[in-house]
Amino acid sequence: MSEKGNNLDEHEKTILEILNNHKGRECAISGERLAELTGVSGRGLRNIINHLIFGHGIRIVSSSKRKESGYYFPQTKRERQEFFRVFRQRGITSLTKAAQVEETSLLEISIKIVLEQCKEGEKVPGARGALSRLLRYFYENQELYSSEIEGLRCEVAPLLVDRDHMQEIKSAAEKANQANSRLLQELTKSIAVRETP
């Protein structure tokens, strides 16, 4: 058993020992059979398997295909991809329903979930890559997202530009505003003078 399998309780050890004989989708063991062998009920079994996955990082997958349904350790990239595809679609369907009920977008609810999963002070895993992909998508579709891009320029620019450079930008903007203000005053005076009889 790997380091990930340390600190397991008896049920978890038993389930892993059984699953060690079920490698690859064609050797999957049904939940019913696993429950029989371990004496753990269906719901309890699912909870234990979820704890092995989330709590111990053990890669256990399942299949619902008729002839190969059940739990197993994936042996090929294809098996992992198939599991990912099925559960990704289930997740998207569930999140879309939740987003509709909350009257928000799938993106907004997904970000909220990710942030809720992080403990305070922890980095969000994969944040840089996700933000980069989203910004690149906005950039490639500027006509569609012009208002979002403008909002981001205002909200996020201070995060992306170092303080010294940001101060230079603010100073230049203030000078430009002052120059515009003087120009506007001069134009107003000039118009007023012309309109005077």
C-alpha cells in the first residue's frame, strides 16, 4: 500500500485489499458485492470510498456500464479519461441546475465553490492557469466581452501592475486630467468671449 494508504481504519483497509484484486474496468467489482464482502451498507460504502478518494488521495474510480459496472483501480489513461468525462458531465449538469435556482451563471457558482473549498490563507490550486485561460478567452473574443474587459481594467489593474508603475500611471492620469480641465476652461472662456455682443 502507498503512503496515501496510511492511517486507514479497518473498513478502509478491507476495501483497499479487495480493490487491489480489481484493477482495470473489465475487473470492476459491483457495489453490492463489495458491500457483501465488507459488511458495509451501500451508503456507508460510498462514504468510505469517498473518504479514501478525498481524505487519502487514493485513485478509485467507478463505472456504470452494464457489463463492467462497479469500483476499480484505473490502469490506463483511457479508463481515467472515461471516468473524468462521465463525472465531469454529471457535475456540470448538477452545477447548471444549482446556478439556475440561484439565478447566477455556471462560472460564478463554480468560482464560489472553488473559493469555499480553500481554507483561509491557502492558495487556490490551479488559479493562475484558470485565470490565464479565461483572460486569453476574453482577449480572443474582445467584441463579445468589451464591457467585462473594461470592468477588469478598472478592478484588477492594481493587482497586475507593480506599485511604482501604478503610481506613475496615476500621476500621468492626474496631469492629463489637469491639462484637460485647463483646456476645457480655456475653451469655455473662448466661447463666452465670442458669444459676447
